[in-house]
Amino acid sequence: MKKIEFMFIFLFIVLSLWICSCTNDNENENESALFIDINISDDTIFLSKIVDTVKYIPLETLEENYIQRAGKIRFFDNKFYVLSDSRLLIFDINGKFISQVNKKGRGPNEYLNISDFCISSRDSCLCLITRSGSYNIDKYSLSGDFIKRTPIEVFSLRAEIMGDNLISFNDGEKEDCIDVIDLKTGRVINSFLKARGKVDRPMILNKEKYFDKSGGNLYFSRAFSNTIYQIHSSGITPKYIIDFGSKNFPGKELRNVELTDKNLEKYRNQYVLHTENYFINPKFLHFIYIDEGLKLGYYFFKSKELIVTSNYKNDLDNGFFPYRITGDENNIYCLVDSWEILTYYKNEFGCLSDSLLGELSRKNPFVRLCKDLDENDNPVVMMMKY
């Protein structure tokens, strides 16, 4: 009897120590992250506080390259790459249309859709994540010529390249939602980050940007989470946690409630649902979040200054809320709808006479742009240098 009691006590102690060690590991993991406390403000932020110059680049509008809805923009090797309606459109630095990848169909090397694309700087090629009979990595040259197709073992909703591997988000279909896929073979060589089931799958309020590659590092953030992770070859750790205090969306809701149209409306008025978009640069972290509406936040790493606002105004050339964003060490590139630009232009300058508008357009590049712009034109790239 004493032996049995001793065994129970021994197992209890071992189990307790194991639980404590796991808890401490998780706590230490979060402690390594930078917590960014948000004080929500309705103050207007002027873009000159963030950037030095702003330039507008209209993307050429032709019948074969019309953009109905842009899913993603990337800038590489002096070219803009825009994903729209399962086509990848390529423009030069001045917005002139170069070529496109448009192989929708059921024939050899064709696809049913493109879920994402990324750019390999090492191999100087495009990697499209496509679905045909299988899921694939389709490699193309930077000018849009087909190179090779490699089938992959799992579904990939969003992806980014890190070294020789594709880091893929599988939208919660597996136990772990991040897969490390060998670019050459298409095989999964590692998986991590526990999935949250239906919450991680495409739904009403789907996150637009999951991965951000900047400064030689790869970051990841998913829907209904204000944690931005840094991905390493062996796993993932929290890097930034954006804390909205009492407005944080509680994690327990993700386990107990299926998020539908009805309860999303209820939660909108009570919580900040998630960080929708983000861009990390050695100088600052730019993020957009959702609660009652879209709001911008900028966190400056050096000065520790944080600005959150629902009012966004560019006091340089007049500007707009960015909805697709990318960047590099020196610039941010974002797409702005032409109709939004023209609406702003008409409200600000519509009362001026033709002669005054002509004189103003010679001085102001924004006004000059608007005089040549049509509301049905392709989006305009707003390039901000900082």
C-alpha cells in the first residue's frame, strides 16, 4: 500500500514539475516580446511626421490588365508585382505595364487560382502558390515566363520564402498551422504553431496580410490576434504584442464561440478584433487594426513614440488610407483606389476655376495627377520615402 501511495506522490510531483516548466517556457516566450500599449486617440496624424517625401505612381490601365481587386503588392528589382483575380500583373517603376502571369485553366501548367505569391531574391524568380489537381509552387522568371512546377503536400493559404524553404500558413486544417516546405521537393520538413480550427480559416473578416519580410527577418500575424511573431528556421516566437487593454479580443472566445456575422457585429462594439495589416522596418512598426472602423498605428523603435489615429491626412500632397502595403529599407508602397483620389480631389479643389486649377497643377504634382486620372483607372501606387 505504501508503495502505491509513494508511486502516486512521485507521479504527482513529476507531473507538477512538468506543467510548471511548460508554463514557465510560455511565460518566458511572451516576456521576450515587446508589449506595445495602445492609447486610442482620435487625433489627426500628418504624414510628414512619418515620411520625408510622397510620390504618386499611376499603374497603367489597359483592357488586359484592369485591376478589379488587388490582393497583394510587392516591389522588387524596380518592378511592381500586383496580384489580382488569379493574375499576377507586372509594372515598371513608373507604372508602365510590362507583362502578366495569366494561366487560369485546366491544361498543363495551368491553375484554377493563385492563393499567394512571393519573390525569391536568391534565385531571382517568382514563386506562385497555385491550385490545380494539387497545390503547387509554380516558378516564373521576374518578367513572367514559366520555369517549373513543384507539387506540395499541403494546402497553402499564404506563404513567404526563407532561405531554401517556403514558410506556409495552412489556415488551420492541420494540428499546426505553419508548415516549412522544401522549395525543391515540395515536402513538409517541419510544422509549428498550434492551429485554432475554424478561427484560422477564411471567413467574413479575413486577414489580408499574414507574412512580412523585412530587415532580413520574417514575421507572421494571423486573424483575431494582436501578436506579431518572428519565424526562425526551427520555430516561432512572439516578437511584438499590441495591447489594447480592456479592448483586447479575449482568447477564450476563439475556443468557445464560432465567429459569425451576428456575433462579429456584437464584438465590433466591444473589442479590437485584430491587427489587420502591418509592416515592420528597423525604424518603426506600422499597423492597421479593426474595431468600430479602421485605424492606423505607428510605433517608433528609437523614440518609443506611439500614435494611433482614426483620422489620416497627408499634409504634403494630400493622401489616403493605404489598403495594400509593402516596403523596403527606405520606402513604403501602398495602393490607393483612383476613385478615392478623385473624390478627395473634387472635394478639395472642385470649386476652383480652370485657370486656377491649371496654375495649381503646374506647382502641385498631386493636382496634376488628378487632372489626368479617371475613376475607373487602375489603382495608384503611393510611394513614401522615410
